[in-house]
Amino acid sequence: MRTRHSLGGVRKQRGTWVGLWYEDGKKKSKVLGLVSKMSKGQAREAVGKIVASLKERSQGTPFDQFVEKVYFPFYSRKWKYSTRETNVARVRAHLVRRFESRDLSLFRRDDMQDFLDVKAKTEKLSYSIVAHLRWDLKQIFDLAMSDGIVERNPALLLFVPREAKKPVWRAMTIKEVQLCFQVLPQRERLVAKLALLAGMRPGEIFALTWPRLTATHADIQQRIYRRQIDTPKTNNSIRRAALSEGLLTEIDLWRALAIDKEGWVFPSEKMTPMSKENCWMRNMRPKLEKVGLGWANFQVMRRTHSSLMKQLGVDPKLVADQLGHTLDVNLNVYTRSPVESRLLIVNQLEKSLLLQ
């Protein structure tokens, strides 16, 4: 016996139950199981699930619902707090707002490339943001394809338009570094030296506690992001950053003034970690702006560390380990430079500044 194909039906064929239905106007069939092991009711239930799945697909999957209910929940499990905050805000602001409830099956490569072109050419967004949006689209449709919602990924070949604004990566000269140290007061000068001489990120600097500062290095096991303590940015960021001799002297002078010798190296008035934004906006930038260095933020300082190390001819692997960066997977998986060898290079950097 067989029922209407539009609703899904079953029939016996050579000792098996065969499911029957229409898909895109064409007859489809599938062996569901042996008659001896499956009742007719179970066979109908099985083909009913197939038809229900087809109906669900035919009704489409809205972009915004897929992003909010599938994409965010799945990838948030691997994203760090800081990454999640940034990614969710970017996708909602640019992608969800633009495409809203459009059916995922209706997306076309040229439409999405036009979207990226507008972001780069008309809205003048930075290269970094446009590149992230391109990756977001690819990742969203990779997931949709793995769930069987779309057959192909229409975002696979998208590219960042050449009109996207690429940042000018500026670094400080030795004289500018010296001027920076001269105009900053004790606490802010120490913060700047940890960034410039030790190559530390601001989140790592303000998350430092006194027990993490040794006679040779800073033991970086945590960072602070938007007032929340978190693990370092990447696995390579968990490291021992070598500290130069002069920097260690300044650390000891600052330690002598500390109220809590086991607490934060840079505490706020409430004895919580000092805010990077407050330190920079209230205390560092005004002083640096007076001497024309208001542009030299924390990112510039870390970049300066790397640039000056390169000028000194330092082994790039040592610099990468000091900064918590990677050169390539093989080098960083199988090779780690000891902190003792990097003590030489940070002292070399400090001495070169003093001799100018």
C-alpha cells in the first residue's frame, strides 16, 4: 500500500519498507528498514521526519536567526571574552543590521562582494574591519553548509577590496622613546618601559601582581580586559618576559612605595587593577601630547619594541618569544628560547637608548 507522495508514503519492496515523497517536483525514495524489524507505523514516522525536514528547508532560514541562535552560541564556546565581545558587536552592527531576515539560500557571492565594496569604498571602513567582515561571512556560511542549510558556501571567494584603508604602522625612534621616558612621571614611565623595553601588552601590564615580578622576568599568566581578569590573548602570550637591568631598578623603586606587596603592581585608588584607559587618557597622553607624542599609544610602543629590536639585528625568534607572538607553527611548537638568552637583548636595547 502507498499513500500520497506529497505527504510522504511507504510501501513494501522485497522485504523492506521504502519511503516515498516528492522533492522539487521529482519523485524520491529511500529504503527505511526491514519489514521484519520495523512496523508500518515506524516506517511512516521515518518518512514523515524526512518530509518535515524538507518543509523546514523550503521555508528558509533567516540570516539573523541563524546568527543569533546557531552561530553565536556555537562559536562563543571557543572565543575568549574579549574576542566574543568584539565579534558579536561587529557582526550585529554590520551584518545582521544589513541582511536582517534574508533567507540564507538566497545569498549570492556578488551581492556579498558588493556589500564589502560599499564598506571599503563608501563607508571608508578600515582594512581590518572589512577583512573581519569577510571572514565572518565565510565562517557563518561554513556553519550553515555543515548543517545542510546551504549546499555551497557563497562567501568562500570573497576578497577585501583594495580601496579598504590600510593602517600606517608607525613606530617611535630612539630619540622619541627617550623623550617619552623624560616627560612621564614615575608610575607612567614604568608602564611605558614595560611596554617599550619588555614588549608587554597593556592588559598584561595592568594585570601584573608583585609575586609575578622576579629578578629576571615578568611571569605573564593573566591579563585584564574591560576590567575583567582573563587568560592571556593566545597560548604564546603565556610567557616569561625578560626584564632589563635598568627596568628592574625602576621596578624596585616602585615596589618600595607599594602598600600591598602581594597585590597589584598598578592599583587604583580602590586597590583594584588600574584601568588602561584611565592611565592613558588622564596621565600619559596629556604629557606626551605636549611634546608631540600623543600618537604613541600602547600599540605603537609594542611595535616600537619590535622595530628597534630588528634594527639591533636581534634574532626574530627571541623577539617573538618576548612579545608572545609567533613566527610560524613549526618554529613555535618545537622551539622555545630561554628567558636567560632574552635578558641579553633587553639589556642591549636599554643600553642603546642610554648611549644616544
